[in-house]
Amino acid sequence: MDHDGWVKLRRPVGFRVVAVVFAALLVGLAAYLIGLQFAAGGSVSGRLRIGVLSLLAVLVGAVFLWYGLQRFQVDVDRDGWVVRIGGYRCDVRWTEISAVVIENRPIPGAGRRVVPALYLVPEAGVSLEAPSDLSATVDGRPAVRLFDLTEPKIDEKEFVRDLASLAGDRLAVRVYRLSLVLLSEDARTLLNSGKVLPACPPGAAGARTHRWLNRRRFLLFVGWYLVAVVPALLLTGFAARLHELLGAAVAVLGLVAVVAAYAHFVTFFSHATDLVDTESAIYGTKLVPTGGDLHEGKAVVLPPGTKRGYGKAWLLGFPHVVMLLGDPRTGRLRDHHDLRLLSAVLRESPQETDRAAARELDSLAEQSQSQAGYPAEPGDARNARLWISLTKAGRVLAWAVVVGSVLLAGGWTLESTDYLGGGVVLLGAALAAMWVLYALYRVCTLLGAAWQAVRRK
């Protein structure tokens, strides 16, 4: 909130830069194809095809440019809301708003993944006249989904605090990690007292587990490159030598196969890596930040090997995995106090499934109590975290090999085709632009981690 009492939301500049770069690349492709055709003195039918493809590239580029540069302005003060999102304009006073709701919404096509979104629920008889893509329903009432909290450049917790000071009782936060922001300091202390479940494994052991998971992810990346990317590029080149349309068909199928293989295999350990960093807390019967209900009758304790991608760890699921009960690298269980804390809540559930999970947790707690604590490993967690940042920066080199391979394949295909080679080169140029942004992000993250390590010393 600024000194005038306004909360002003805007999209990050990087989003616009990426959109402009893609638009420029597509327009450049259109110019390249037209210039190539006229330089080669092609036939009338060939020029017509080029014209259609060029027009399509320009139109797609215009869509990217429009989406990236469309207006995104949401301002809130004590009088109300000023909304300018694309072509949607709305000035609404607080007296016309019944509720402001922040709750998770599923991401289409992303399985169980959700994202917190902000909804405005107008008073009865008030219409906000939202377009179809922003119209929604909250608790059976018409509402407007203004934006996902990941869209504007904000600190989510600070935004919730500022919004609460303006909305008062109208604000309903149904995302548990954000709802804790609204509690008083005494209430937060009482809530979290004895109910915090630290990340597992803790300290330097957690950093070493991170490195262990990253090494396996790198091996999967190498396999993906050798088994999916290289064959797709080679098959595209050889097929294009037989006929350009055949090469185009192989290129499209190869692209689909490469993306599907990456999503299925290279991200194999991603969820386990995220959970290693996750510190949880029990909020009533809710497990924060996953939002799972420990009394919903869905809790299960999964032994190692039940779910692939989690190493030797025992798991807590609903039934999808929400918490590591052990170290994926060594199989060492969580501290027995953490396991008994979960068990105590599950034991009070009216659902037999949850009570059965509680009994399994009690059994694991006994095993954990008899095992030695986490050994003192050489090095500390801070140095290990710096090393993790360094290894992640090394991914820039791995992706450089992929981008270079696509550009080389485009140059090779360019020799035997009129249009396909240019398309592959354009794809490589787009990947190169994203690679540059990714490299800057990783280098900045590494420098930040190094600076923090120096400051601590």
C-alpha cells in the first residue's frame, strides 16, 4: 500500500518482454519467408502458400503482442475498486461489494494443481457486467474472477494484509497459508505452538537430499535429450529430405513427443524436491499449506516404493502425496514427535480410514524413536544451499546444448527445404530467447545466494 492508501497491482515487466520477443520473432519469420520466396523466384502457388503462412505468423504474433501488452490495472482504496483488465473496465464502490474472496481454483489441464484467485462478489441487484472469461460463481452467487494472485507483481501475504485493512469483514481468505496472515500475533503463536512440522529432512541433510534428487533429475534430462530430442531432430531432417510435408508432419509429432516425455520423465522427482523444502503446520484439522483435511477420510500412509519418484521415503497422502514422512535419500523417518502430532489429530477423526492412518503413524513413531537422530554431516545447511544454487545454475549449460541442437537441426533442414528449415530455425530462436531469460534468472539467483552466504560470514 502506498502513502496515499492505494493498493496498486500491475503485471511484471518480464511478462511483457517475453510477449514482445515472441511477437517480433513471428513477424521476423513472416518477413524471412516472404523474402526467401521472392529471392528464389517461386511459382504463383508457392507465393500464395507463403502469403498464407506469413499472414498466419503475423496474426499469431499480434495475439502474443496484444495479450502481453493489454492493460492490467487494478487499484483499490477506501472508496472502492478501479479495474482495467484488457477491455474490461469497472469502477465499483465498497457499498456495492458483498464479499471479496480469495480461494484456490484448479488450473485447467494441470491435474490437481491449483492457484489462489481473487473474486469480487457484488451485492444483490448489482451487476459488474464481466466478460465470460472473468465471470464466476462463489457460494452459488455470481462473481467476477479478477485475477490469479500469481499474475500481478505482489507479495501475497503483504497484499492480503493491505486488502484486509480496506475490505474489513468483506474479505474471506480460504487459502490456509494466506489466512494465517489475518490472525493476531498471539493467535498465531497459540496456533503454531507445538503444531509446526519442520521440513524433512532438516538442515544440511535436507540440502544433501536436494542434491541427491537433482543428480537423478539430471540423469533423466540426459536420457530425455538422447532418447527424445536427438531422434526427433534427426527424423525430421531425414524425413524432410524425402518430402517437405512429411518432414513437417514428423516435426509436429516429434515436438509433441518431446514435450510429453519431458513432462512425464524429467519432472519425475519435482514434487519430492518441492516437499523437501515444505514446512507444514496443523491448523485445526487442516494441514497447511496443502489445505488437506485430516478428518476427511482420505488420509493414507504409503510405504516406500508405492509412489515412484519419492525414493525411500514413507509418505502421507490424501491420497495424492502431501508430506514426506522420511528422507527420500536414506529412508530415515521424521522425528517421532512430528509423527505423533499427526497421529493425534487423525485419531480424533470420525472416519475409520483416518484412524487407520493414525495407527500406522504410531507404529512409525516407535520405529523413529528407536533410530538414531540425524547424524552430524560435514558442512552446514547454508553452504549446502549455496552449492544447490550453483548446480541449478549449471542447468543453463544443459539447456544450451538443447537449444544449440535445435538451431543446428534447423540449419541442416534449411539446406533441403523451402519453409520447414526456417520454421525450425525460428523455433530455435524462440528457445534461445527463453534460454537467455532463464540464464539471467539462474545467475541472479546464484549471486543472491552467494551474497547471503557472505553476509552471514
